Amino acid sequence: MGIETSYYIAIFVIYFVSFFIKGIAGFGDPLILNPSLSMFLENRLISPANLLISAPINAYMAWINRQFFSIKKVLFIAIFLLIGIVPGTLLLKYATSWTLKISLGIVVILIGIEMLIRKKNTKAKNNKLVMAFVCFCSGVTSGLYGINLFIIAYIERTSCNRNEFRGNLCFAFAFDNIVRMITYFASGIMTTDILLLAILAIPGVVAGLYTGAKIDRKLREETVRFIIISMFIIGGFSIVIKTIWTVVATKY
């Protein structure tokens, strides 16, 4: 009974913290969820369960911020993101080099530092060629490593405020979620254990998202931007640390 209680408490706390961050930044929940849950759950359960939870939340966040984004722009982003996911997934069995993954993490960290030191009012022009390239690369890394951070950097650079950032980002994520959801169900990945984990996570998700959204309303634009960039940099460090940990664990 004690083990079951501690398990439920751990699930609640992890999901609460993860979606508290998402309520403020609009992303970042997998950066906390994946490493935390992997300490006592198998990875085959974590990603599908998180997908079941994130898909409706991303759709909802995109909807409530719909007045801040252009449907033409976000569809353009989503299409090239999807195009990149296909070769990224196909390369999954061939590109397993840990040096490549660590290099990717370092690039993410450097981009995050540039975002941090760049002046807030330095907004990039909406170049469709650059956008297509960034979204394609983000799709490749998403399919290859489950990492979708480059598109976050681009949307942050081209968005005027946090509402536009969240609207564009969550729409792109929602589109990605729908494609992955169809793939998971079609391939039989979804099981009753995954559905049970998603159901158990609901209280922590709702409480975290609600609390994060409440606090977000009291934060200044500069503070939210700092949180967004901090989560981006943490994502880069998590890539490097997790890769090194995997290599060491495999060897020893």
C-alpha cells in the first residue's frame, strides 16, 4: 500500500511541476517528464501517455490564443515540420552516434544563450525560406531523437509577445501530436497500461496547468521570456547529460 501511495504521489508531483511550467512557458513539459518518469517507468509507456495528455492541451492552448497567430503561417510551419519528421524517423535506425546527439545538444545551448543575450526588441523578419529550413530540421531531429527545439527558437525570434509565441507553437505541436497519435494507434503501440498512466496523470496535469496559467497572468513579458529561454537551454543540457548517461550505462 505504501509503494502504491508513493507511486501516485510521484506521478502527481512530476506532472504538476511539468505542466506548471507549460502553463507559463507554453512548452517544456517533456524536459521534466521524460527523465523523471524514466526512473521508475519504461520509455515505451512514457511517450505515448504524454502524447494522449499533450494533444488536447496543445489544441486548447492554440485555440485560446488563436487571435494572435495567422493560420497561413502556422500551417506552413506544420507542413515542413511533418516533412522533416519522415526522413528523421527513417534515419532512426542508422544515425545512432552519441557524438552527433551531444553536438546537437551543444548547438541548442548556444542558440539559447544567443536568445538570452539578444535584445528583446530585436525581432527577425518572417523569411519563409529560413522558416521552411528550420521547421524541416526541427522535424528531422524530432523524428530522429524526439527533440523539437529548433522550431521553438525560430518562433520565439519571430513572435511579438508570449500569446503569439504560444499560439504558433501549440498549433505546430498539436499538428505534430495528431500525426503521431494516428501512427501510434495504427501501429498498436497504445495499450491499457498507457491509458491508465494518462488517466492517473490527469489530476497533476490539471492542477499544474491551472496554477501555471494563474501565475503567468501576474508575470511581466520579460520574466516569461526569461523562463522560455531558460527551459530551452535546459533542454540542450538535458540532451547532453542524458546522452552521456546512456553511453556510460551501456559500457558499464
